[in-house]
Amino acid sequence: MENTPYCDLHIHVGSSVAPHVMWSIANQQGFKLPVRDYWEFVDLITINPRRVHSLDDYLRILHEWTEKIQSSPAAVERSVYEIMGKEYRSSRVQQIELRFNPMKRNLGGERDLDHIIHAALRGMDRAVLEYNLKAGLIFCLAREFSAELNEIILEKAIRYRNRGVIGIDLAGTESLAIELDESVGRYAAMFQRARDAGLGTTIHTGETANTAGEGVIAVLKHLKPDRIGHGVRAAYNAEALQRLSDTDTVLEICPTSNLHTRAVRHLEEFKFVLGAFLEAKVPITINTDGTYLCSTNLKREFRLLTESGILTSEEAERARQNAFDRSFISA
């Protein structure tokens, strides 16, 4: 398996840059940090299970530090380049779909959005050239953004469709009050426009503890995404499982991340969750979400599931191949 190629469909710019690179970027830009020591900085931007108890805790690290440090064209270009090269070197990830929200890298409008996007594309081009990769960018819409701001991000994704942007995502903390049928439809027209423009569609949902797949059902009914980011809570809902199977919607499973955010409590529960998906014939892929934030890489994610007996080697191989088959790059 040493030379086996991998494909990561779900990895964020904000949580996958090495701490020493983030430290370098912060100092080069004169970014005022709350700590002076490098090792304290590492602790600041990586997950400590004693301090992270939910998805909100996980996202707070991104919003308070990494997104701000990456908020310049130079920082974005270097971040994208460093992530892709490191993933190839550590796990032989030969195909990667890297996602981020460009509007969360322009300091609330102080930086030009097109400059941020061009910088990300330059970083990707350099990594593709040096490592002979296949790569694409996914732009994340934000649940906390207004419709007007999300429309701008969608327009940029469509504009750069032929330059390396391959899809859109909907990310952010999921609130059932927002995600139920009558209101999730506010994104429906955006997702239809994305599909009409040839973009792939994926959505973060079903990753909040103490839910049972209600958000998964809502987005499948109204937004019809090609893939779902995480979706692990759907394992507890028969209707969600049936809809996922009927629509052949791919799940982007991120094991270590889901354990850190408490979406899944422990490996024994993961055995139940993935077993439910496999029994219902729901296609799954294995991904990292945030390599350095979660202290992982793609080979480690597969090893975690196979060595703990959650997936057989045949099931793991099927999940590995699913990622290549269902990638927006391939499409």
C-alpha cells in the first residue's frame, strides 16, 4: 500500500497548513499574536481534546486565528501550495479538492476578492506542476453570511470555473431551526445555478452531535447535492439512509475530525455508523478535513479504520476508489 495513490475530497485550507508555515506567514505579515513562543502558537492552532468539545469549539480555532493569518494573497498562495505538496509527500495524495471561503480571507473587503482567488490558483498551479497532481478548488458559502455575500462567492466560482474552481460547498454551524424544510430552500436557486454552470455541489451537514440526520434529509430534498460533507448523524435515521441510497449521494467521511468534534463519540460508535452506511449501500469516501488541526493525514485515516476493525481492507479499498470516481475533477 506504500505506493497506493489517494484522493482527498474534503480538506480545508484553514485547517491544513503546518504550524511552522503559519508561524512564518504570521511573522512575515506582522500579525499580532497573543503568544510569543512558537510552541504556544502550535497549541493555539491545533486541537487539544481537553479544550475542544463540539463543532463550535473546532470552528472557533479557524475563525479566530487561521483564517485571519491567511488573509492576504501571499498567505493564501503559500498556504495552498504547502498543503498540496505536503499531502502528496505524506500520503501520496495525487488528487485533491481543496476548499475554502475566499471572502473569509479578504479582511471584510479590505483585500480584493479576485486577488485572493488568483493567489489560490497560483499556489495550486505551482503544486500541480511540481508534484504532477490533479487538483481543484471548492468555494465555501457560509451559513452565517447573507444571501448577497453568498451570491458573490457563487459568481466568483462560476467565473473561475474554467480556471480550476470545480465546485461549491455550504459550510458553518448547522442549526435545525434554519435547516428545516421551509428555510433550507433559500439556497436552492444558488445550487441549481452552480449545477447549470457545471460546478459540483457538496454541503456540510449531519456533523452535529445529538441530531439524527434531519439536516441531511432537508438538503437532499431541497438542494440535491452531489456529495455531503460528513453526514455521520444520518446513520441514526432510516429515512436519511434511504434517501442517501436512493439518490446515490456520496458521503465525505472525516473520521478524526468527527471524533474531535464529538459528532461521533468513539471508534465503537464509528463502527456502527459506517456499518449502517455500508448496509444501506450509501457510497462513502474517507478524507482528512483538517490535517494539521487534527494532527492526521489521509493514510492515517485509512489506517485508523482498518486497524480498529471498522472497515475491512476490501471496504477501505472501495472507499479509496470511490473518491477518484466521484471527484469533481474527474467529472
